[in-house]
Amino acid sequence: GTLSSVSTVSAIVWSAINSSFIPFLYRNIDDSEGKKRVRSLASILLLTYAAVCVLMTFLAPEVVKIIATDEYMAAIYIMPPISAAIFQNAISNMYANVLLYHKKTSYIMIASICGAVLNIVLNAVLIPLFGYQAAAYSMLIAFVFLSYVQMRVSKKLHFTITGTKETVYDDKAIIGIQWLVIVLSAIAIPLYHFTIIRYIAAFVLMIVSFFLYKKSKISV
């Protein structure tokens, strides 16, 4: 319950970001100057959301204390993979936006089904071996897989439809941000025992996310 509440709040934040980005994408996707702005803004928005997801991970003990009782404190250790998984979903959404623009929604559905099947298979294999916490890691692996499928499919379709080799987003930057989130989320786990270091890291992330947010406003 605790983690689903956090996931829901995080999903609402991303939904708001993505909803404001889609009209901007559609206005600029066919214009050469506009494409540069799309690339820049997409990377900044994902970086901003990455900072939010990592911040949630670093502040997991405090978040759990606020919205749950002490018996749920063990849940802090599954916050990092869940937060990282939620971020992968944001990447999938970015590439799904391109498929929606080209009216190729069936590809989004097929990719989502593949991701869901992988998640079920991983749960069936990993939960008996490692316990309930494995479900969070299954979700992360499935969402990483889904993000790569969406990236590959949307890129290929965009090339075919437009007859260009120009990508909509800066794919290398997005992959870099993707793995930065996974690594920072993993680093948060041992830091749960070092409150001061965690607070410093969280403070730095808040400043970074604020400046990224301001920059995204300027880019629009």
C-alpha cells in the first residue's frame, strides 16, 4: 500500500510533465529547428523527473515514516528498484508519444504485452528464490526491456515514415540518464544507514532538479 501510494504520486507527476510535452512535440517534430528544441527539452524533462525519482529513493525512510507504520520500514529496501522502474516507464512514454503521433498505437500495445509477460515470468522464477522483494526487481527488468523495445520500434517507424535517419530524441543521452538513475538508486540502499550523507545527497538533488526545471521553462 505504502509503495503503491508513492508510485501513484510519482506517476501523476510524470503524467503532468508528459501531457505538457506532447503538444510541444507535435508542433515541432516535423520542423528541423523544432527537432533540436524537442531533443533538448525531452532530455531536460527526463533529467528533472530522474532527479525526482532518485530523490524519492534517497528519502525513502522518511517517506515510509510519514505514510506508514514502523512495521513497513522494511519496505524502504524495495523503494530503489520501484523508483528506478517508474522512471523506465517515463522513457517508454516518451517513445510511445512518437508512435502516437504516427498513429501506430498497436505497436505500443504489443510492446506493453511483451513487458507484462516478461514481468510475470520473472516473478514466477525470482519470488520463490528471493522472496517478495524480487517482485520490485522483476518490475525494473521488465520496464527496462519495455523502454528499449519502445525506443527501437519508434525509431525504426519514424525513419521509415519520414524517410530520414534523424532521431526524434537524443537516444544516447536518454540511455545515459536511464543508467544513471539505476546506479544512483542502487547507491541509496547502503546510504540508508548514513542519514547525514543521505540528506546532503537529497539536498543536492533538490537544487539540481530545481535548476533543470527552470531550464525546461526557458527551453519551451
